[in-house]
Amino acid sequence: MPHDDDTPDGAAAAEALSMPVTELVARSGELKSELVEFAQHSRFGRQLAARLRAAGGSGLLDEGIAVRTVDHFALQHRLHDGTTVVERFIAQRRPPLTADERAMLLGWRDVVEGLFEVHRADEGTVVFHNLIDDLHYPVCSNMGSEALAVLEQGMFTYGRIVPVHPVIGHWLVSGYLSPYPQSSGPDVARAALRMATADPGLLRRNRDLVRRAWQMQAEDRAVFIDRFGSDLVILPPATAQEQLAEHHRRRLEEAMPSAETDGGPTTNSAPDAEEMGRLPGYYMDADSVGLIYDEIEGLNYYLDFGRLDTLFANPALAGDHTYITLLRNYLSDDTVSPLPLRRLVQRHPDGADAVFRALLRKPGFSWTRDGEDLLRSRKKSFFQQDKAPSFSVVGERLAELLRTPD
């Protein structure tokens, strides 16, 4: 079961619950309705509307995506002060929640989103085998056993689940389930691989897969450093793309003999070297691309990084608005982690204070004293994220489905 095996008193804690599990499940339905209504209040209207627009793209928003978007907003979206909607709900609800209810709702922040194989069903509980993290979850619904009746042995479903309560091993459907027939296994497996590749953090509950992923990242980083001579290189865009593709090509060739035996995806289900090394099209018109293979954040690339490197090497260039505008964009862009700014300071410590004083118009700014506070204020989301490897490792069942012919 996907609970924390390092918590030996979990059973005792479960016995200490003042509410029976069946009562918690029933109560969860009532509180979830209240929470969703709270999340749709006008005070959050602008933020929720933006999330729904982004989820819908340029087309109509179907019911499943809408429900999952609202669910994510209520449980996981960080508000401007760093709190979540569910935390606000707990603090403001009147009458106040009981201790069990508070723990239950706070536990809902631990969402598991995945593509699941229906393993077995028993007395209103369906066991979901998550193809992404390779763990089994006994799942029930606060809508009654009928809500899960459509799921038969061997089917697949996409959805989100949350703990009934942090100290017990059962889980709740959170939002909307999208079922798929047993015959769709290969397609579901490819979708699971894409999800795991796009967000390796989805593996976080399986400690063995996470450990192997960190190991793979460390090995790949070592090969990168051996090839480029450093974990940071600045190259013209075309050269960077060519060198990235070659790096991935060699790594794939090395990994191919063991892919069939270690649970790795086969070549017909994984992206090829050219795809893995391809930079976004607009990067090709840039002055340069910085490649940084960080021990924690993995391999990332940064647009016009050479210009910033020149700026920190020669702070007098801060008088040129093109340089300072580029730096301002790096600092304000919430998709860029603190990593490239930290590395620029490490490369050119003597120029850091002068550059940031010009950018911020604060003559007394000191990177040593003020730098981390600046990053924490401008890059809040990165400090709230759990550290996860950039590699994904697939479990045996997913690898088996990936090898299944259509």
C-alpha cells in the first residue's frame, strides 16, 4: 500500500480516530461540496477563471476537464500569499471543523493523479494500480459504491485520488474519472509514459522508482560533464541543439541493451534523440543558449544566456536597457527557476551587486545579504515545490503494456 512504511504507529493513529472510516467517507462528500462552493466564490473568481481558460485552450471546456481544473484549484493551487484554497476554507469555516475533519481536508492536498488499471473490486472498494508510480491504491467514492460500479476488472481509468484520512490506507475519488476499456491498454500506457516524462514528480510515492531516477540523472549528468567539460556551457542555438541530440543519442544507444530487462520503455514508445534534443523554435533566433545540468534540477536550457553572462562579467553594460531588460525578464518569469541567476552570480561574484543595484535601482543592495530574499519573493513557486529528479523510471506493468502490440 502507498502509505508511509516509516510510520510504525500508523495503525495506532488510525485507532485513535474519533470517527469511523465509513463515517469519514460519508462526511467527506459533504465537506467536498462545501469546499467546491467556497472555491467558486467571487473572491477567487479571477484566478479560477484564468485556470479554466487555460485548461480549455481555444476550444470548449468539457465537463471532465472543468471538474478536474476546479478540483486542482481547490486543493493544490497556490494563492498569492502561498496558501491553498482548502487551507483558507479550513481556517474560515464556521462552525470550526473537528480535529479529524481538519486532518482529512489537509490530507487532500496530497493528490495522486494518474492512469490506473482496475486491479480488483471488493465490497464497494476498487483497487487502482497506478501505471505511473506502480503502486496500488484501495479507492472508494463518497458518492456511494454505484459511482465505481462501471469499473470492471482489467479496465483503465484516468483521474485524481486523495487520502480518506492521512493515517488510514484508503483513498477517495477526487473529481472525475475517465474510464477506458481493457483493449486500450497500449494507448493508455503511452499516455502514462508521456505523463511520467512530462512530470517526474508523479513518481514521488514510489521510493524505489525515485531512487533509480535520481541515480539515472546523476549518471547522465556525469556523462554530460565528461562530454562538455562542465555542467554549464554557452553555445550558439544550432550547435546546442546538435550537441544535445548527440548526447541523447549516445545515451539511448548505451541504454538500449538493458531496456527490455530493467523496466525501461522500449524505443518505439520513447522519444528519439532528435526529439529529446530539440529546442523550441524561437530559440533558434537567439544570440546564445545556456545549458545547465544541475545536480538537482537536471538539464535545462536558457535563452540568450550568453548576453547575461557578458553583463555580469562587465556590469558597466547595465546602462544598456537591452541587457537589463533581459535580466528583468529572467527575474520576473515564473517559469524560470532561481538556478540561472545563482549560477551567474557564482561565475561573476564581483559583478553581482552592481548589476542588481542597477536592475532594482537600490544602491544599497548586497547579493550576499539580500539575494536569497529577492529570489524567494520573485520565485515563490519554486521554493514551494518538492525536489524531484528530471528522469522517470517506469514500473514492470507499464513496461509490459508498452511492449504490447496494438
